[in-house]
Amino acid sequence: MSATPRGFRDILPEEALVREDIADTVRRVLRKAGYLPVETPLLEDRAALEGRGRAAETPFQLFDDDGRLMVVRPDNTRSVARLVTARLREATLPLRLRYEAPVVRGRVRLAGGARQFTQLGFELIGAGGAVGDAEAVRLVLTALQALDISDVRLVCGSVRPFTALLAHANDAELARDALALVHANNLVDLDERVAEAGLAPELARAISQVPRLAGGVEVLDEVDALSAAAGAGTGSTDELRALLDELARTGVDAAPLTFDFSVMSSFAYYTGLVLEVYAAGLADPVGSGGRYDATFEGAFAAAPHVPAAGFAFSLEQLAAARAASRRRCSASGGACDEDPLRIAVPKGSLFADTLAALEAAGLSVDELRDPGRRLIVRGADCAPGAPGGHVGPVEYVIVRASDAPAFVACGGAACGLCGRDSLIEAGLDQLELLDMGYGACRFIEAESADRAGEAERAYAQRGSLRVATKYPRIAAAWYEGRGITADIIALHGNIELGPIVGLSDRIVDITATGTTLRENNLVVTGEVMACTARFFANPGPARLDPRVRALAARLSAVAAAR
């Protein structure tokens, strides 16, 4: 019997019936609101999709018999946009369209997770501003209520405040790098890149701080204050304020809405509001969408500027959210005790400094000092009134530093600490919030002192450099950035042996004092990067659970005091 390919699976009748019921419910909500069904091909011309906005990276590409590069659909919105531009240019606006269709995306190998999932979505084309945004939010809330999914959070962001600040900086290279870093949820490297740019202090502070702002309506005032101090004006939050006003005018309860300005993905695609929906107990969003007003510029003869907004639920995540909602609380009353905030703590060289940082942040670590054979130990918030906010009970999950990103990304912990190298090597979606400043070390390139010059001669002859390392992602990216072809040999220990025994020309490894290099007669030939410990979080808990941000604020004060 053959297994399905990695990231793909069969769905048996019992689960299929659950999925069918969920899809029927969402379909009824959208049909009642006047949304009409459309279907698009599973395969699309990649060039056509890129014309509708930045295409998601996907390994599922092929050439057809006409020589065109095709892509297996990674997203439905761009396909619908292509359909509208090609077939509905004369249609009366606004257009209200809905779809139910599978999409296929790449996933990091050996990280778990599906590569195919089904989107239930809608597109509102031709209705802009607060009225259009409010309609999208209202539909999302109505669908969640119809599915009886409780304890949800609609997290609103906008690309406008951040892009306005970058425009004010008037540095195209900085704008490109900063957008890429925020899209990658890497706020620590954003700080470093901004510091390198030599901006005025107020502008540098605003660019670094806006993506870190999260909370209620008061966050909009903070964004305006930062923007005004930077000289970039205050109008970039007007659309979000207008959305709240429109929801209030139409009687929609906005209590599930919060704001988070790290929610700014796909900058070449969204132009304003970005919306993600999270449900308690799930690390990944159950759906996402936003406003993409630039997509239909010039597509309709009768209306040169056509606004658009859309949203797509993940059928798989809706099923998981409904199941979690039903089992979350006991049948008697529905009240739940506060779940501990689960933190991944790295053992090894980072362990002592991590304990010291957590203790300085007001958390008890007594049981963590000597856990014995226990892998999970409890802790408490010893400073509930500390600046930063309430953290409450915690659970420490003791893991290898290299495993911490996987535990957090896959929902085993809400947040954690590990070295920058572990985050890069894992390649998982994490929200990197803080450089802790301890565990400092260097990544270097080295070769045998007895074989000086041989690497250059080998490169000239074979056109590539053989490099042994425990850090293949870091090494590969470094060589690629320098325009050097490198054949990476992944090892798990005794990297220094590579050039000594002729296995490799050079190594890329980590060093703190250089003692091991000297004892094995190796000399440094390049500086790859510096590395320290970082505090990071799963984007879901970071946007759903305020305790993650509270802990980040406390740890920030600890790091600043080091």
C-alpha cells in the first residue's frame, strides 16, 4: 500500500462529513450576503499570478507543453483577480464573489504540517473604505458565530503606518530590507538594520516600534504619536478608526477586535487593512485577508480606481477551532482556570543566563534550577504588578536550543528562548521579538593553517568550495550572498576534522574563544555573523495572548539593564 506524499493526506468519511458541514455553514453565510460562487483552475500561469501581486513561494511548478511556467495554485485571491480582470471587466460594481477550493504551498521539510489545504473565501471588489472593510469584518464574525466557535480574536493591522514611515525615510534600500524583515517577523534584525541606516532618532524609533505595537484602540494613539514625532504625520491610522466607527454605526460588536502592527504580510499585495483571525488553542490563524486596492488599477473602463478586499478561512483550521472550542471548558458553567503560559527553555550553554533573565523578569525559577528528570516544571509570576503586565502561571518546557523553534512553531510552547542560529536553521515562522544580549558567540569560516591557499586553488579548478558545517542554512546563505558556489556537507559534530582530513576545503562553525580552532591548527578566513540569544514567540499566541507581550516587555527591561 502506498502512502500519500509528504504534506498530503486522505480524508475519510467521518472527517469529510465534518468538513462538509463547516463548508455548508460558511457557504450559507456568504450566499445570504449576496456573494456568488466562482471557480478557477488548479494550475495558473506564474507570470499571470505575479501580475496580480507577489506570488507565494511554492515548489509546485512545471512547464506545460506550450513551454509556459505553470504553478499549482498557492492562493485563491490572485486567481480570482485574474478571472475578474479577464472575464468581468464590464460587470456592474461592486462584485461579491466567493469560492471553495484547495491550494498547495511549500512547507519546511521535517517540520510537520500540511502542504494542501482548502480555502473558503470571499472577495468584495468595488466597495472601498470603511464600508467595505466593515462588511468583510461583519462576514467573518457572522461565519464564526454560525460555526459556534467561541474565544476568537480578530487581529487588525495595516501596512500604511509602516510604509508611510519608510517613505518619510526616503531610503529605497532600507525600505526593501525593512519590509522583508517585518514580513519574516524578524523584529530584532529590523532594529539592527534601522540602526545602520543613520536615521534621525525619532524616525528610527518609530520604524522599530510600530511593528511591536499591539493591543486595543489605544494602540492607534501610540502609532500616531510615534509617526508625528518622526515627522510622518498621523493620518495612517484613519482607516482603522473609520472601521471602528462603521462597525459601531451598524451595530456590530467590535469586542473581538484588537490591533497588531506586526500583521503586515505581503506588502506588494495588501494596501491597507490586514486581518488575521485566531482561535484559542490554535497556533496558526483560522483565516486571513485584507485590502488590496492597487490590484484592479485600470482593469475596469468605467472605473479606473477599483478598491477591493477579501478574506479566506482555512477549512482545516476551522474544523480544529470548532473542536477545540467544544472541549475547552467543562460542561458545568464554561468557566476555565487560566492555562499556564508555556515557555521553551534551552538547556546547555544558554540555560544559566536564561534562568537569570526569567527570574529578573519576575518569574519563579526555583524548580527549574534542579528539575531532575522532569521535562516540564511549573513556575509562577512573582511580580504580577510589574511593568509590562500580567504573566500569571507558567510552565517551562526544557528542550535543546536547536529544538526550541520547532516546539514553539508547532504549538508545544507559546514562546521561548534560543540562539539566533537555531532560529535561522529551523527556518520556521516565528515572531522574533527581542535580543537578550547573552550567549554571545561568532560564526566563522576557517581552514587548516597547513593547507593555506588550497581552497582557492580548488575553487578555481572545480568551480565550487566544499564546506563542512552543522549549520547548512547559515553557511549556504552566507556563501550565496557573497556570490560563491559552495557544496555544503552537513555534519553533526567534530566539524574541525573536515579540512584536516580533506573532507572539505573549509568549515563554517561557531566559536566563542577560538580555543578549539587553535588546538586543531585552524585559522579564521571569514566572519559569518554574530549570535546571541533571542526571545521569540509563535505569531498566534503572540497575537491572541497578551501575556506573551507582557513577558516580552519584562524581558526587554532585563536585557536593557545588562
